[in-house]
Amino acid sequence: MRYAYALTTALALSGAAAVMTLNTTAGAQTAQNEPGAIQASVPRAGAPMSFADMVAKLQPAVVNISTTQRVQVNTNPFAGTPFEGLVPGQGGQPVTRQAESLGSGFVISADGYVVTNNHVISAGQRGAVVESITVTFPDRREFKAKLIGRDVQSDLAVLKIEGTNLPFVRFGDSRQARVGDWVVAIGNPFGLGGSVTAGIISATHRVTGQGGAYDRFLQTDASINRGNSGGPMFDLQGNVIGINSQILSPTGGNVGIGFAIPAEQAKPIVDTLMGGGAIKRGYLGVQMQELTADLAESFGVPKNGGTIVARVEPGQAAEKAGIRQGDVIVRVNNQDVTPDQTLSFIVANVAPGSRIPVDLIRDGKRQTVTVTVGTRPPEEELAQQQFDPEDNNSGPQDGETMGAASLGIALTPLTPQIARSIGADANARGVVVLGVDASSDAAGKGLARGDLITTVNRTPVTTAADVARIVGQAKSGGAKQVLLFVQRRGLGRYVSVQIPG
């Protein structure tokens, strides 16, 4: 679990689903929330509504989910130092210890299919191995669970326990939810089984900024805390309209801003996982960068109206269609790209193999290309390509050339040896950052030692003198900033750096 001024994903990251048809044999018990089984109470004027009857029907189908994990722990306090391996009696050898994780879930069929978050049943730290998954009902019955399927991007998992006539609930239609509607969350916050909280829906299509195919949430002020992960969010008819997913919190605890993935988004995923299928999503093969106000000015396009292509992956759909680094994609498949409707969201929800129009701005001119959408690679493969900033802003060493001294960065030409050390492509060209003035705008924009600058104002550079010349020309022309393309470990982004007066 991460506790920060951000989305605390380990608190409750998952999805939800919509109305699901379940195959049950004749005479099987009905869902706890079968239509007509729950009647919303009509309170007297000024009196609060009670959720007691509804909760009594639903709570038996909400379960606790725990895992047992094997973790290797290094007992050597000098690990990573020149003295590693000198601990008496241990020899620096790691030992294996047990760990546990705790979350929530809910049963969706009388024969024991269970929905929860993928992170609830995943290893809690690097090197850990999940050995077993246990599902515990409110009446304390315990079942060992089998993992049927998981989807990392949506953070959904489907489990199976061996049982019959189990209490279960059905999914509802989250598209009917409105801001101000009452909702009820049931789960296991802080290990307190069967805890119930209530609140209202604060937003129905909240975009959190994390990107991807599922960055559309139901926002609620119903208390969601550690251990609510994977638990259901019910409407007043007892339908599961969301799965408690994330919170926005300065402390890691509830502050009244919680998120659940809507049922409409998770239904196809749950159906596919239950059937043993794999989730396929659309993919362009581009690295995207937010179009901030200063970058919009540098590119000469309106702000909040597109996404910058920071890198085009070789051999993928975008490259085949002629999309280039530096293009600003403004419309995809006849849908505008906006902060609330991101490029990744639109493309991921397009079926692989589809031919779609992509509108982009290149060098100030708008044009349209046709793209045959590819298939998104596994998340494990994409995770290896994530941009990981290194804040090593060490100053320049003796003999280093200050490229465009006013920018406050020390530069050196890229050599094959340096390329290997910083993980750059063998065919890459540019200048490498050796140091950054901590008081400069470049430092404020995240430039660091080891970054590779390939272009300045979209002009290739190979020496510090090239950078100084282009910056000088821009300054003479009255420009207040220059546009750098910076690569780190093979992944790139545009950075607009101010030129001091």
C-alpha cells in the first residue's frame, strides 16, 4: 500500500461489472439481490433512511480474501556494501519468511465464482511468491480459492471456490448512476470483516490522470480504507454498480474521495476471465506526453486539445501509419483527445485490427492518417519500458563543456561507451547531460545526469556547441524557451526549458 498525496492504489484498486447472466441449475438459490428482493425504504419526513434490511441481504455474499506469501528477506545489514556476507552465523544468506495480504471480494454465482482486485491476490513485494488464497465468509466459513484469471491493467481477478448454494450477488448497470445517488460499500477495512459505509456518488466519469483503458471512475464519499480493495459498491436496489478501487488521500486513510471502477467497464473483463479468455486491447505503439500550456505554446497548438507523441515504437501501428515523434494527436476514431478522454483510453477500447482515422497536427498543419490498431502487449512487458527519473543533479566536472550556459546544463557528445552505460540505442545521436545547475529551469523540469538530448527546437544536435547555437538563435529571435527532446533509458519526452533574460 502506498500512502501519498496521490491515488493509493494498494488501498483499493480494481474494477466492477454490469448485469451478468449466470448459469445455474434448476432449483438453485436466487441471488441475494434478486430483483424485487430488496425494497428501498421510504423514510418519514426528516427521518434518516436505514440500510439495515438491504445490508442483511447483501452482506453474506461479501467475503474476506487473504493470501499467504513466501518472501525472501536479506538478514545482512551490510547488504549492498563492500562488507556484504560478513554477518556472523548468517553468511549474508537470505531467509524465507511468511507474509499476508488482506482485501475484500464478493461472490457472483451460487457455485463459487468470486470477484476481487488483482493486487489483493498478487505478491506484495518484489521476490515474493503467493502460496495460497483463502476466502472467508461472514459466518467464518473458509475456502481455499483457485485463481481462474487476472487482468493487471483493470486490476481485476476472478477466483473459484468449491461450494454449492452459496450466497451471491449480481451486477447492476452503472450507467444509470447519477451524481447525488446513495451508495453503500461493504468490505474489510483494516481487517474488520463485514464493515458497512454509506455515502453518495460525487462524480460518474471521474478521470484520475493515471491513463489507460479504465481511467473512468465512480467517485464517492462513502468511506473506503485499507482492506476495502475489491469490495462491492451497491446502489439502493442492492445492485453491484462498482468495485471500490482507489482513494485520494494525504495519509492513506479515507478523506471522503474514493473511487470505484464502474460496472459497465468490468463486465466484459469478468465474463472473459470466467471463460478462460485473454483480454485484448487496442495499441498504437506510441509514448505519450501531456500537452501542457508551455508545450502547447512551443508546438503552436491550443492547450488541452491533444497529446504529444514523444516516441514511436518501431514496427508498431503508429509507425506503419506514418505517425512521427513530435506529432500532436488531436482526434482518434472520430473522438476528440482531451484531458477527460485521453488517447490511451480511446485506443485501448478499440478492437485490435480495426482501421480508424487519426487526426494530428504536424509542423502547424492538420492532417489525417488511417491506422490499423495493434494489440496491446502484456503489462509486464510494458512495465519494463516505464520512464524512471533519476534525480542525480551532480554538478559539472573539470573539463566539461557548458552547452548553452544560460540553460544551466553541462553536456558532452554521445559516445558508444556512454550509450551503453545509459541504456541508449546503439544508433542514437545527441548530447548527454553531465550535470545540471540546481537553480535552473532545466533542473526544475527534471533534467538529470545521464539524460540524452537528441534535438533542440526539433533540430538534431550532436555537440554542446550545437545546443548553444540553437539556444542563442532562439534568444535573438525573442523566444523565451527552447524545446528539448530528452531520452532516458530509451524512452523520451519533450521538455520546454526557459531561456533566462
